[in-house]
Amino acid sequence: MIGRASIAIAVLVSILLSPMSVAASGADRHDGDQRDQFGGSNLAFTLSGPVRGTAMDGIREFLGIPYAAAPTGNRRWQPPQPHAPWFTPLDATHFGAHCPQPEPPASAAGASEDCLFLNVYTPSHALFGQHPVMVWIHGGSLVTGKGDDYDPTALIQHGDVVVVTINYRLGALGFLAQSALDSEGHKFANYGLMDQQMALEWVHRNIVFFGGDPRNVTIFGESAGGQSVTSHLTAPGSHGLFDHAIIESGAYALTLPPLAAAETQGSAFATAVGCPDQSAACLRGVSTATLVSKEASVYITTQDGQVLPASPMQAFASGQFNRTPVLQGSNHDEFRLFVATQFDLAGGPLTPAEYPAALAAFPTIGPAKALQVLDEYPLSNFPSADLAYATAIGDTLFSCSARRSNQLLSNWVSTFAYEFNDENAPSFLPPVSFPYGATHAFELSYLFKLSFLPAPNFTPDQLKLADTMKDYWTRFARDGRPSAQGAPRWPEYQVAADDILSLVPPRPTLENNFSATHHCDFWRELSPAYD
């Protein structure tokens, strides 16, 4: 927590700096008559130094603020370190570089290992330390993505909140477990998660100067960002850094790989990048491009024994986790996106003849259980093998995992469960042989303006749902209870009732058949991973 003496010093320095800000404001875009609470034009103070952003449409933006030192050279595969202070206003009118990543090329442009930046968006009228804070952790399989893909303007306008978006190390640079690195005497493996923790520490120390309340911080994320939020609920080092948690499609890794398994994969990776001696010195000398070209297509956090001493399933069952209110859900047709990219857009639809082998190849099913899954999801029940496979894997990986997580969490904390159910949600993918429905990530455009998606052509009913979702999310951030004017009351999840709020346009409804729809009893009997 930030101390009173630090606040007083920061306020004094901000006041002293404000004439310099006013004098320089003529060159700034969108300054107009916007003034911060200390009289400066788009100037804010942090404990590392002053920053100057921009203001437009009632929102101030401070972009590309470094929250940690560049994790380059000898700091590659080290926990994040504090950034050196600066003494003249930092230009915070442009996004910082994003972290190295493989695809798509448009996202890879402008990448650098010096990528630990965050962006602060705040209402222009924000009062000192008064507004709820929402910290967004982007998804992308812990391999792709960047904070500046997500414009939170609409969230701020709906909920009068401060929003922070962050970058964090990705892929092998962020999540490699390897024996030589892991024996250096520092925390290891989950470097990207440690980056997120340092960003949250920055928020606690500095967000008061942007109008945010450091005692009311909500972390939220989707997919790998949701899995990161799940990990923060488990991580001892994240204790006290947030007050509420929102998990969107992030319950797919409730059981994490142990360190030994992750290090075995890390050894193979070291050999693949030209370090058969497995030395840390060799790894730190490999080019960024080579590392990215050889890394896995998906990473998840590792149960390393220190940053993450337990898997979420263990922590949630025992109650040994960071107890905060949780809002968590999944999308009805989660896996259709992955079937599209793995099959239809990569050679053609999955054929009926290929369906059994595809099930047998899925890691949590395997040949021994594939026949049982075929009996539960026969091809005769679906228009195509694509949809049969997407339904089966989506149910086990996302839907029933989210339900199981909610069951465990609700024993200890206020939990609010949802399913995103707009079957006609706008798509950002090419057409395929089946409808995408409410697939993975399609709820994002209901919350953010996305840089990788043209403005969606929402129907009036969809616009109403989008407004309701933004209200639910921001009011949960305000007091730990989601609510929206003119929308149904969202009850706390209870195991006995098993009620989940269905986010369907134009007006959400309660659904009580989620488990049957997604065959959750079948999956729990089939897999011990649910217990």
C-alpha cells in the first residue's frame, strides 16, 4: 500500500510541476481545457516520475508507462526489476512496444523484449483516489496479444472507473521452465505472471494519482488472461493486490503441470534453439526471433512450488487462495473457434471418419476414453463432425471446468456465474462450414473496442446486451456485486440451485440446465481432474 508521506510528496511535486505542464500544453493533442486536479494539463505524477498523456471525449489516456525495467540481457528470465526513476515528464501519448510473439505478422510488428508497459485510462473529472480500478490482462494463449488491443472507453463511460491495460512477457520468454535457469536462486518459470504482479504493485503505488482507489482494484481477463486471473487467486505473491476478480473463459487449466514436466519440455526447447548444453548463458545469447520461432503454440502457468505452490483446483477445494468475490463464466460454443482454425481454415472440415481419432488425440481424453465420449456425443446428434468435436471439447475444457471452479469457489467467496449466449455475436474470423455461434472471445466486443476487429454491426438488442454487460462488469468492480439498471438481478452462485446467468440479447435470463446442456456429470465421472 502507498504511504501518506509518499502521497504528500507526490502531490507537492505535481503542484510544482503544473506550470511546466501548462507551458508545454500547446503542443499536446486534445488538451483543450482539460486540467487534472492539480491544475496541470494532462500531467500526472507517479512515484517513478511525471507522465504527460492526452485527453479526449472526457477521458484522459496515459500510454506506454514503464512499470518495470526492460527484461533484456542478464534480466532475461529473471523476475521483473524496478524501473529507474525519471525527472522530466515522460511522453505518455503513444503505446510502448509489445512483447515478442509469433503471429500474426501485424501483431508482431513493433515487438521488443523491452515491453513491460501499461496504459492508464481515467475519467477527466476523476477525483484523487476515488474511482474503482479495473486492470485488464489480455489473452492469447500466453503467446500473443498486447494491452493496447483493448480500448476501454465504453467501460469508463458506463461505470466511471479507471482502467489499466498491461503487457507482460509471453511464450518462452515469459513462461519457460528450464533446469539451469531454475537453479539460479531466483523465482522462476512464471515470469509473465510475475510481470503481472509487478504491474499490480505499480497500480497500488501509483493509481491514486490518476483518480483510482488502490483499495478497490478488480483484475479481469479473458482466455489466457482469465487463466492468469485464476493463477492470481492461487498465488501467495498476489495477496492484497486486488479486491475482485473477473474470469472470462479462463478455467481451462485448473490442474497445472508440475515443475518436472515443465522442465522436461524446457530441456527440449533449449536443445531446439541451439543450446544442447542446457546452459543459462547459451539461452540468454539466443536471438529473440529464434526463441519465438521454436516456442510452443500454447503455454499455461506452471505449478512451480513458489510463485504457484498449488494448482487452482487444489487451492479452491481447500480454501487456501486469495479470497475475493469472483465473477466467472464461459461462452456457449467455446471450441468452435479452435475447430475453425485447426481444421476448416487449415485444410478443410473435420470428416466423420476423422472424428474418433480427433477425440482420441485430445490430451485429457486419449484412446482409452474416446469410445465413451463417442457414445455421449454421437455424430448422429450433430449436423457435422466439426460441431460434434467442438461441442465435446468445449464442454469439458471450458464449460464444465468453469462450473466446477464456481462450485469450489462458492464455498468460500461470493461467486457470480454466467454463460455468454449470443448465438449471432459478430465474428472476427473468416466464414467456415458451420456457424461460430457464441464462441471463444466473441464476448470481448461487448465490453471493449478492439483494435483487431472493425466496429461490430450490433443490432439494437445486441447493443442493449452490451450496455448491460458493461454495467454488470463495472458495478461488480465497484462493490463486488454485479448489477445493471433494468436488467435481472444476478444472484450469487449456489451449488444446490446451480443457476447461471445467461447473457443473451436483449435481456439476460437465469438458466438452470447448464450442467445437462454441457454433459457436466458425464465429464466429472470420466475425468479425475474435476476433483
